[in-house]
Amino acid sequence: MSVTPAHHKAKALPTVKRRPAKALCSECGLCDTYYIHYVKEACAFITQHISEMEVEAHGRTRDLDRDRDLYFGVHQEMMAARKKDPIPGAQWTGIVSSIAIEMLQQGKVEGVVCVQSSQSDRFQPTPIIATTPEEILAARVNKPTLSPNLSVLEQVERSGMKRLLVIGVGCQIQALRTVEKQLGLEKLYVLGTPCVDNVSRAGLQKFLETTSRSPETVVHYEFMQDFNVHFKHEDGAIEKVPFFGLNTKELKDVFAPSCMTCFDYVNSLADLVVGYMGAPFGWQWVVVRNDTGKEMLDLVQDKLFTQPVMSSGDRTAAVQQGIAAYDNATTIPMWLAWVISFVVNKIGPKGLEYGRFSIDSHFIRNYLYVRRNYPQKLEAHVPEYAKRIVSRYKLPEV
Ligand code: FAD
Ligand code: SF4
Ligand code: SF4
């Protein structure tokens, strides 16, 4: 791309003015580069155009009449998987890091955009372009905070790289896909993770202090398929807190406004998505969206145990009941939360049905948030697939 005076002018704006999405900015990093010039089309919170971009990335948009497309996006195949030899310290078993390492070692790409931790704070993200397996490994595990992954885009152009892998979450990938043609690459590979309920660094602190018995020793955490938050501590101990016991009143505004208005939980525009939400407990969930995604997965296939995706239970009553409980910020005693957690674990939704439970609950919460706080954005900002999902439930009047 040619860098024009207009790009430099845009980049020279003070930081607050360099966030056109204002309070809804998810700090994806685009606006720290001269690609800010494209922000009106690229920013997920200014222009929602997922379905148009799906056609560009995957050759078609989701078929809203096919349930798996409606919920999980365009895909060729899905499976549950885990590494035969898990990477110590990875978020799950390290499928993401393993694919990135193979991509580099087999010469498919010259660099990998990923995010390490800052030296002083394990939860403070530091995006990099990794060019060695060691640098990719150092980026393993989630930084559960808003991360400016795209802030390294100018470096990509300066480095002269022509083949690149980017690892990222939905809002980052929507912006990336929009400027993809301006990056001067011969080939871009996109490896995504699902993402929901992200927080600023201050928000994370509040979440940890409100929820964990030892916030300062938490190494990582995950909202698991067994309906508990699992906190892993420095000494390896796992602390579990049932979802139903979370202090909803305290936590109501802990999530970033961007994430309260986000409807791209499943990272619709990535070539390959690796998460856990559609897989049984203990397994990762892999969604191949297109041929490029398949090419990436093939590199690690022999390092994985795999099994077909499964689905059991019925989420709908639990989702409907959850709407009122969240709205009223109901917090129940911990002993009762454990009882509910035990029962739901026995008879509740599993596999893809757990994924639908989580998508339904978050889309409804976010739809109500947009309707209440940004009513003028509701029509254009909420994608058709999300409107279809939300319309299955009875929502409060206001
Ligand atoms: P690892 O090999 O440990 O690699 C993790 C990769 O994630 C690294 O390459 C790193 O660069 C990248 N990364 C870390 N933090 C960030 C960040 N803040 N932004 C962008 N990239 C980052 N999966 C679900 O199924 N449901 C969820 O609700 C869900 N929420 C998530 C929320 C966040 C903020 C993130 C980052 C991920 C979320 N995931 C979710 C994905 C899941 O937690 C795992 O990251 C995924 O299964 C990969 O595990 P792994 O062991 O293969 O990854
Ligand atoms: Fe810019 Fe990204 Fe923030 Fe949108 S989300 S305003 S593109 S930094
Ligand atoms: Fe971005 Fe959505 Fe994740 Fe928030 S929840 S960081 S907006 S992908």
C-alpha cells in the first residue's frame, strides 16, 4: 500500500481521538497504525459487515436455515481434539501454538502475529510478530484482556514479509480482513479463537478480586463446559467457582462495553477456529471454515487425538430463566450454586448444545445491552444470525 499524507495525519491524532469507536473500542490495535485510515469500514463497532466478509473469506455466507451454520458460522468440518502431547503452560493443550510452530517450521509463513505477556504483568498483552518457535511458545496461554494485536501491522509491511499467520479474536479479525488487501501479502492465514466477556486490565483485577480466593496467584482461568470457572494458580492448584455463584451485581459492568456489544463469539472470519465451547469437557473444539483452515489443521493432524462433535441435553429453559436472573442481578448463596452446578452438570447441555447455551445467553445479554444503551445502532450492528437466535426467546419489554 502507499502511505499517504492522509495516513500520517490520521496517525498523528491524539490517542483519544484515534479511537473512532469511542467507548465501544476493543483496542484491537488497528488505530495505532496508519491503517486507521480504513477504520470506518474496518472497525467491528462502526461497520458490522460479517456476512459480506464471510463471502470474501469463505466463498459463501452462513445458511441461516441450517442450525450449525446459524450458530457456529460457515464451516467444512468440526471436531473435538486434543494434543497427544500437550504443551505445558498452554491455555488448553496447545493446538494453537502447535499449528503456528508448524506453519513457521514448514516454511508456510515467515512470521506469526501473536501476543506475549509484558515482563512485569502476566495479564498485560504484548503483541509481536514471532519468527521463531520459541517466540510462539512464549505467546501461549490467554491474556484475558483486550489486546492490540493489530498494532504490529505496520511492522509487517516494513519487514517485507509476504506470507503471514495472524492469531486473533473476532473483533481483531474483522478489522484485519477488511484491510487484508492493503497489506501487500501473497498469502494471509488466519487462526482464530472464540472470544467472549473480555475485560480491560482494571476490569480483570476486579473480576479476580471478586471471584478468586487468591487473585494474585492466578495464572489463567477459563469458563469451562462443566459450568464452573476454573482458576489455575501458580502452584498448579485448580480453584473452581460455579457460574451460578458469581457475584452478578458486582460483576455487571466488569466486561468491556465492546464485548457487551459483540456478536462474533465464534470468530466467523478466521480460516480455522480453535476453542473448547462445542466439545465435551477436557477437549478442544476445532472448526475448519475453508481450504486454508484445512491446510493448517493438516499440519498437526498426526499430533492430535480427535473424535466427532457430539450434542446432548436441551438448553432452552436454562437460557430463558437466565435472562431474568441476569437482569435482576440475582446472586444466590454458594452452597445452592454448587447444588445447581452439580445437577446441571449431570443433565445439562453438552458438546454443541453447551456451545448453543453459551451463544444464546451472551447474544441475548448483548442484544439487550445494545437496545438499552445504543438503540440507534441496534438494527445495523446486530447481524441477522444473531437476531434470528435472539428472536427464539421472550425478552423483557425494556
Ligand atoms: P495456546 O497454544 O495456549 O495459544 C493461545 C494463543 O492465543 C496464543 O497464540 C496467543 O497469541 C493468543 N492470545 C492470547 N490472548 C489473546 C488475546 N487477548 N487476544 C488475541 N489473541 C490472544 N474459547 C471458547 O470456546 N469459548 C470462550 O468463551 C473463549 N473465550 C476466550 C476469551 C479470550 C480473551 C481468548 C484469548 C480466548 C478465548 N477462547 C474461548 C479460546 C480458548 O480459551 C483457547 O485460547 C483456545 O482453545 C486455544 O487453546 P490452546 O491451548 O490451543 O492455545
Ligand atoms: Fe480502532 Fe480497533 Fe478501537 Fe475500532 S476497535 S476504534 S478499529 S482500535
Ligand atoms: Fe473482541 Fe468480542 Fe472478544 Fe470483546 S468479546 S475482545 S469485542 S471478540
